[in-house]
Amino acid sequence: MSNRLSSSGPIRVGVIGTGGMGGRHVRNLTDEVTGSQVVALMDVDAARMAEVAAACGASHTFSDARALIRHPAVDAVVIAAPDRFHAELTAACLAAGKPVLCEKPLAADAEEARRIVETEITGGRRLIQVGLMRQFDPAHLRVKELIASGALGKAVAFRGIHINSLPHAPRMAEEVITNSVIHDLHSARWMMSDEVTRVYVSYVPYAGHSPETARLILIQLQYRSGAVGQIECNAEAGYGYEVDVRVTGENGAAETNSLRSPVVSYNNQRGQWVEEDWLQRFDTAYIHEVRAWIRALQTGVPIGPTAWDGYVSMLLADACIESAKTGKPVDVDIPPMAALYAAANG
Ligand SMILES: NC(=O)c1ccc[n+]([C@@H]2O[C@H](COP(=O)([O-])OP(=O)(O)OC[C@H]3O[C@@H](n4cnc5c(N)ncnc54)[C@H](O)[C@@H]3O)[C@@H](O)[C@H]2O)c1
């Protein structure tokens, strides 16, 4: 069954959650994408929603997310509300038969994500794209292409580094894993075109806070192919935002370099600026992500991270949480990919 939306005009999008990420999606859909129009918004913060509506010209504002999803003027939905609402809102989009770009994580845990995947499979067509947007970052894509081309030989090791800058209140290890590390877990699979079969987590709690808080998390990975990997996620580095990956092959290695600023030499120093936050670091990726989503809706050919990717990344996240709690390695049993997702690309 085709996913193509039949409307000949722009794809009319409703956005749920108009904060940092939702606001950026609204801006990109309005200014950077041909063929989309943000027509509806929903947020519990009415003042924030009114500000975003005035900037993008959305004519419908809602206090009830389900009313937005059901509204006949909305062709497709972006979910950028806080993580805990993602699963129920995505399920409501499936029930309404509307395509959805759901921010990560797809759900609160793997069981919830599995139910969404099953509902999508029952419906027989892919309606969900998950906001695991590093797949749209040009530097990540270049590394992926190099590895996939075979030029560097068989991939034997993955390394991901994820440095968060903003001063958060200390967060529990569980939240850092499902909210931040989820990106790295997805990268670890996508970059290597391989599945992780074992995770082993150690972490540093915040001094003076509960031992379950995590300031820095280190994860060792074992892959099905025999390759190995490591993810370091610093929840609050205090100096800037950096995300990079390195993949080592049997004949070479490729890595991204998140430092894009000019190199400045001055006063006996030479250096570069580190970007401030994810909106700077991944500004291009967020634009490419929504462009690809709208294009997929226009052509009926889905692209990018699927609900299956959202589910498997949650399986890994659940295993990481168990490993963090027990201090032991945890095996992960990834089921065979359902046929609906076999043709996934990007
Ligand atoms: N893909 C990425 O790189 C990336 C980056 C940042 C955030 N995110 C995700 O985007 C989502 C939003 O994060 P953010 O940084 O924009 O947070 P934020 O706090 O800036 O914005 C969240 C918005 O949701 C609104 N909200 C709260 N409860 C709501 C509800 N029940 N229904 C609708 N709206 C509600 C808030 O009022 C706020 O405007 C989160 O799920 C987060 O994980 C993804």
C-alpha cells in the first residue's frame, strides 16, 4: 500500500510541542522545505505556542494533541513533546492513519516500542519516521558511505563520543540513556550495518547526589559480526557540544570532525570554537531530516529511521539500563527484522 499523500498542494503539517526542537522543526518546515506548510500547533504552553504560530502563520492552535491529530486540515504530524508522550501520540497518529515524524525516543521502553511496531505492521504501511537524525548529518553520511563501500575493509570497531554542554539538573542514568545515549545506540547500529549483541555500562554519578545519577556514561559494545564498540556520553561537559563517530575497518578508518569553525591563531594560541548546542551542531541535519520526510510523503517512498529502528534502539537502551543497575554485561537478543521494514533505506 502506498504512503503517498494524495493532496496536490503542500503537505499540511501539525506540530505537537513547540519548544526548542519543535520550534526548530516548525522553522525548517516553513523556511527550508518546498512543499510543506505548518498549519496547526499544539502545546500546553499557550504563550509559547502563540509566539510560534505568529512566526509560521499556523491557523489552528490546539490544547488537545488528539484533536490536532484528528483534524482534517492536518495531513501529517510532528511529535516534539517531551519523551513520555511519544508512544501514545504516535499510536494516535497510526489510529488516524496519519504519517508522523516522532522525535526520539519512540517510546519509554522496548515493550511500548514493540507495541507501536506491531500496530504499524498490522496497518500494512510505514507511517512512522523516528527523529534519530544523525543519519541526515552530512559528515556521518560520508563515514557511513565510506564504510559501506568496502574501501576501508570490514568494519571492526565503532567509537561514539557525545558531549552535552548545557547545565542540566543531575539526571538519572536511566534518563541519560533513553534521552541522549539513544542517538549513539542508533548510530552504533546504522554506521556498522550490524547488530549489537552485548552491552556493558559503567558510569560516574554526580558528586553529592544519588548514586543512580549519571554525569558520564561509558558503554562497551559487542557486535554480531565480532566487531567491538564504545560509546562515551558526557551528560554535562560544561564547555560545549560535540558529537563524533569513528569507524575502524580492516584497511583504514574514518571519523567525523564536529569542529567546523575557523582555526584562529592569536596571542600565542591556536584554536577553534566548540559549538554551543545540538541546534548548532546539527542545524543542517535537521533541515535534511524534514526535507527527506516531506519528500517521502510526496513520493510515497519512506526514508530514514523507522519504527523498527526506534524499537531496536530501545531494546539496547533497556539492556544498558539493566547493565548500569547490575554492573554486569547484558546480552541483547535482537529479533529478525519484520518484512515491512526490510526495504528501509537512508
Ligand atoms: N533529535 C534531536 O536531536 C533532539 C534534540 C533535542 C530534543 N529532542 C527531543 O524533542 C523533544 C522535545 O525536546 P525539547 O528540547 O524541544 O524540549 P523543550 O522543553 O524545549 O520543549 C518541549 C515543549 O513541549 C511542550 N509540552 C509539554 N508537555 C506537553 C504535552 N503534554 N503536549 C504537548 N506539548 C507539551 C512544552 O511546553 C515545550 O514547549 C523531546 O522528546 C526530546 O527528546 C530531540
